[in-house]
Amino acid sequence: MNVIIAVFSVLAVLCVAIPQLLTSNNEASNANNAVQTTQLVLPVQNMAVSALQRDWQAQLELLKQQKQAAEQPKTQKPKNLNALTIGNQVFTLMGIFNQNGSIFVLIKDEQQALSKVTQGDTIGNSVKLIKVTTSSITLATPEQTKTFKLFQRQSNDKTS
């Protein structure tokens, strides 16, 4: 009986000791060896594109272009309905006034500076107030002259 217990004890010690010795030897050998990897390179296969696939890709590109065009605003509306744009300058018409027989216009420039302008005065960079009437204002630069209509009568009556 003692012999059987001794054999089992030796076997138990060997089962624990041998794997421990093997793993410590493997760790030492792994530290010395660099890890080698193999990179697999697949050749690119040139496959013929069918007519159906070309049509599908063309339709997809067209759809993307239409989506981008729809996202972009077509025309920019002025932020203010009283905006007077001539050249690259934007002015805001604040009002037309008549004081003691002299007509003047209040205009704000892009920096929001309020100016009292009479006929013939210059506003901003070389923009001149040419004419003021009850229905329009005429502004001019050296390149162009532009008339802004102040009021337009609109009728909702279908018979007129």
C-alpha cells in the first residue's frame, strides 16, 4: 500500500513539474527568436466590367451629382428685403424722407453705419445716389447704373 501511494505521489509531482519545465524553456527560446510573419499578397485580377455594371455605376454617379446639386442652394435670397446690391456692395434702405422740401435717404452700409444721403452724394466706395423718386432709387458706380423699384402693386384678382 505504501508503494502505491509513493508511485502516485511521484506521478503527481512529475505531472506538475514537467509542464512547468517545458513552458519555461519555451519562453526562453521565444525571447531569443523574433516573431516571423508571412504576408500574403494576392495579385489583382482585372475583370471585365459588364455593360450592366457600367450602366449601374453611371446611374449611381448621376444620382450622387443630383443629390449634391439639390443640397446646394440655387440662388441666395437677400437677408433683407430692403437690400440694395450694386457691384459687390450691399446697402440696406432704411427709408426715404422729405424734410422742409429736401428729400434724403437713410442707408446702412455693410458695417451697419447709418448714413443720411441726398441726391448726388457718394455712399461707400464710389456708389453715387443719382435719383430719388416716389417709386424708385437710382444708384450708380463707374461701371453700372442700377434702378431699384421701391413698391410694386400686385393684385390677387384673377380678372384683371
